[in-house]
Amino acid sequence: MSVAKNIPRNAHKTFDEGYIDGYQSLRPDAVPTIPSFSKTPIGLTAYQWGFIIGEDDARA
């Protein structure tokens, strides 16, 4: 799993938006299927967690 590096907090954005942004950061033309929202780890926003999961799924 990637580390929350320079992912903006984007507190007003959702897990789904983060997931799509993270996934498309590695596969820009793909339209991913968004997984169910999972509990956000302490210290991250829902957007950051979605971004991390999206990147990880795009690598798989």
C-alpha cells in the first residue's frame, strides 16, 4: 500500500472522488468501479484514503 505522500487533504471531497483521482493518476483513460467505502485511518481524510486505495487498485 502506498503512503499518504503529497495527496491534498481535500476535506470537502469524498472517498469516491479520491478513489477515481487516485486510479486515474496511473490509468488516465480507465473508468474504475468504485469499491465500498472503507473506514478511513486516523490522520487521513476520506479523499486521501480513496486516493491511496485507487492508486493501489490501479497497480494491481
